[in-house]
Amino acid sequence: MTTVPEKDVFALINQIAEAIALTFDNDCEVCVSDLDTPEKAVLYIYNGHVTGRKVGSPLIEEAEARVKNTDENVYLNYKKQIKKNGPSLKSSTIVKKIGDRNIAFCINYDCSHIESIQYTLMNFLQTSSDQEDMDILGINTPSALVPIIQASIQAINKPVQDFKKVDRLNVVRNLDQRGILKIQNSVRLIAEALGVSRYSIYNYIKEVRGESR
């Protein structure tokens, strides 16, 4: 079996890092570090402004913890913050031994812009209306509600006929938190989907809201 020269392996890693950074644009930092030389660990880095690093920068505190662990590890889709009041990062890190060197391949995605968009959308979508009989573009028609109710039921991950009371409460709680119970016909449709009476659904609603029967 042919052994690939170490320099070719690093060249490929560098190309993959650049490809990821270009694909996901300026908010995505990709960094390749040598864990065995923490004082000048960064070998390759793209969009280094995300964490304020460049080639030759030392390991950040979060990565230093990996220096003591020479085993190969994979840390996928975790959240971290490099410094106080810094951006929230969505990260994945792969630690592999290449030759005699412990190498970390890390992706850090700055979620600040997405979180700002999310906040704006949530504020925009909030309403103060409690009217149950509004029908905007057919949103609260039975055909639109049924898939939402079914999705909450399927999340329990068992057949409806096997549901216990706690399962039905979880479905009602989920739908209530999503505002579905404010929509006309929702109680009837939930009762039909769960195979219980509307009276039972109203009791479940009181229970999940902490109200007395």
C-alpha cells in the first residue's frame, strides 16, 4: 500500500480548509493547528478575524485542553465563546495524529448575524391578538392544522393507541406552546387525532397550564 507523503496530506487539509471557508463566507473560520507547538500552533487559517488569529498564533484556551489528550478525538457541533462578550460560535473540531504530530482541524462559525436575524423575525412574528376566529389566508383551516398536530403526535415516537395520559399531555403542551390552541377548530382536531373527547382535551389544557379543574 502506497504511503502518502506528509506534505501532500497537509496540502490537502489546507485545500479543504480553504474550500469550507469560501463556501460559508466571512463568518466561517477554519483553522488547522499543531497541538504539539501551542505557542505558535496555527498552521493554516481562513477568516481569522472571527477569533482574531493568524498563522503562527498560539492555541486559544479552549484548545489548550486538548494538548494533554494525544488520542484522536472528534468534537462535533458544540457552542463556545472565545472571550467574554465575544461572539457565540458554533464549532466542530477533529483531532488527528498525522505522522508524529497531533493536528486539530477546527471550524468556528460566528452566529451573531444569524442570531440577530432570528431575534428580528421573532419580534416581527409576535402578535397580541387572542382572536380565535381569524382566518388569514387559510392558516387556521383544518387542512393546515392537521400536519402540525400530527407532527407533535409523531414526536412521541409510539402509536397513538399506546399513548398514556402523560403522552397526550405532552402533545397538548407542545401545541399550546406553539399557539395552536388559540386557533379555531384546534381542540376538535386534536381530540380526533388522539382518539379522546374534547372534554378530555380541555382538561389537559387546564392541567398543562397549571389551572385547577
